[in-house]
Amino acid sequence: MAKARLKEHRINRDWCKGCGICVAFCPKAVLELDDEDKAVAVRVQDCIACRLCELRCPDLAIEVETEKP
């Protein structure tokens, strides 16, 4: 089975409350909180599309879109 490849991170900055849960769960340190305490993908090239950020976000502010393998 082929692995999904990242197409895009969509982060709804209006919904993000800056809790940092997505940052803590990301195994590749792709996400960080910016100076406004909002999640931002800073190392997109390292993303393995595991979707832990999307699954753990309590505000449903993150969506990970993948390409079909």
C-alpha cells in the first residue's frame, strides 16, 4: 500500500486558539505557533501526512489534504 503524500495544510486561523496540541503531537516538528499564537506549518517538506494534527485539534482548525497515491 502506497503512502499518502501531502498536498496542502489548511489551517483556519479564525478557529485556531493557539493551544499547541497540534505542535506537540506532530512527530516531525512541522507545526509551530507564530507570534499571534496561531498554528502554522513551517517545515512542510518534512510532513509525513500522518494527520495527527488534524485528528487532535480540538477546534477542527486543521485539515491535511493528501494526493491520491
